[in-house]
Amino acid sequence: MASRKALGAVFAILIILTGLNFFFLNGIREESLQIRQILSTMTPVTVERTVTQVSYVSTVVTVQAARASYSEIYEAVKDSVVLIRVFTTGGQGLGSGFVYDTRGHIITNYHVIRGATSIRVVFANGDMYAAKVVGTDIDSDLAVIRIENPPSGLKPLKLGNSTALKIGEEVIAIGNPFGLEGTLTTGVVSQKGRLLPTGRGYSIPGVIQTDAAINPGNSGGPLLNLQGEVVGVNTAIEATGVGIGYAVPSSIVARVVPSLIEKGSYQRSWMGVSGITLDMDIAAAGGYAVKKGVLISEVVQNSPAQKAGLRGGTRNVVVNGIPVRVGGDVIVAIDNQPINSIDDLITYLEEKTSPGQTINLTIVRNNQTLQIPLRLETRP
């Protein structure tokens, strides 16, 4: 009797579980149908997102695939980069250069051909030609020489836009370090806007700093971007550091070289002041309300600056252990363009002005802002 009751209980439980299972299955079916309906309404959104992502990835891949390799760039420009042999009364030297036009003009550094009594230009295929100096500019360390009987088929290199360079952008230097012809080195733009002294009291502004290996013999050769355009002329290395080289930017090359070809020289603007970059410590020591700009230390006699009424320093102070002359005017803008440093000032004069041009200076004097017109003259 007990076993019959137990079997009945088990049977009852099975009936209950079967009913529950049927209930849950129906519930799942209904929820599944609802989910399918919801998914069907979301499908267009999912497809749109997928297409957008694929398009983005495709664009990136395309850009990367279009990039030329170092080998391709070298092959494209190697016939335009030359070895320059210079003979002087004191001996001989080597440098680099590159073809500027089909007339046989070659761009190089002034210090490469300085004092030359004869010059030879050697191409990558070994062909050698005599050349003569056309024009020089010591204040940019640029020079133009011309092959006396230029061959046909010369391949000029294109000047790029050095102002568009970004810190970290890859660059290529090609030249003849230590006489090792056709050497390619690579690196990045380490910094822009450096000042490079010329040895006669002035500085080359806007100089490109790079870690691409530049050595003696590279001077005058091109610094190229990854489009094979010349963004600078390799000029110097840092004597106290390893792996630091400098190149004159193409923005200066583009202004100076045409004048060297046409006139043999280049005339640049001159204000007639010496000064330093103002910072917060100098500003505090000198009692200036502004903390950026160019503090005028001295004004040259009979210069455009003196004629315009600019004032130099009046007293000396010591700032962080360094003597500084303060009390002079602070230049904060030229033609409404902010001037935050001495490099800003020199670069603006180099790239934006010419002798005879009148510029409008914004200065701070005794913590008052003044507008002063100044007519530029030719640098002596």
C-alpha cells in the first residue's frame, strides 16, 4: 500500500514538472520572438556602424600603404645630390650640395665653398664638372654655385614647406660624410626654431634640429621629408652633444637663393637692437607686468630702432646668477603677431620683411602698451 502511495506521489511530481516545463518553454518562445522583433528593428543601425568602422580602417591602411620607403626616396633623389670638392690655397675640403634647377645651379653651404680657388661637382654616377661661385650669404650659411657646362637631364629637387614640419616627423639626410659618397641617414625633427650663430654677431633663425646623423661632409646636403622634398640644408652639428644636427629651413632657402642667383648676395632687414627673451624671473627683477616678449638691452646708434624712439636698458640686475640689463622696452608683437622670444623676432624679420618696409611694433614701456612704427633698413 505504501509503495502505491509513493508511486502516486512520484507520478504527481512528474505531471507538475511537465507542466512547468511547458510553461517555461512557452515563455522562452515568446521572449525569443520579442527579441527577434527587436533585433530586426536594430539591424540597420548595426550595419551602419559596421560600414563606418570598415571605412575608417580602410583609410588608415591606404595612407600607410601609400608611404614611400627610404629606398624609394633615395632612388628618386640620388642623382640630384652631389659631392663638392673644394680647393683653396690652404688645401682642399669636401661637402655636399643638391641640384636647384636645370641651368646647373647647386645649393650648398657658404662655409663649404669659402675661400675656394676651384670647385668640382661630382654626381652619383661619377661624372665630374667644374663649377664657379654665383652668390653667398654668410648670415644664412647658404651659397649657390653653378656648373660651368651643365649636362642635360639635370633633376632639380623640390623645396618643401619647412614651416609645416612637426616635432617627431621623420626626415632623411643625404650627403657625403667624411667623403663617403651618397650616404643616407634617417631620424626625426627633434625641434624647430633654434638659433644658430653665424660668427659675426647675428644668428640664423628657425633652424631645424634633427637626430638624423649629420657629420663633416654632410654640410650643404638636403634634409628631406618623406615626400622627397627639401625641408632644410644640413649645416652644422652640436659640438658638445652627440646625435644633434642642424639644418637651415627651406623657408629661408626659398627667400635667399633666388637673390643669390640674380644678384650674388641677399639683403635682409635690420632693426638695430640687441635683446633677450623675457621670462617670469627677469620680469620680476625688472618690474615688468608682462612675462613674455623681447627685452631690449641696447639700441644701436643711428639705427632704425633709435630713429623710431625705442629705448634700451638702463640698469643691470642679477637673475639666477646671470647679469641682465633691464629698464628697456619690451617688444610683444609685430604687425599684431605675438612675439614671445628673441627667436620669434628674428624669424619674423627674416621671413616676413624686407629692407625699406615699415612695421608696426607693439611695445611695453613703464607698463604701458604703445604702438610704434619702424622703417627697416638693410643689415650692415
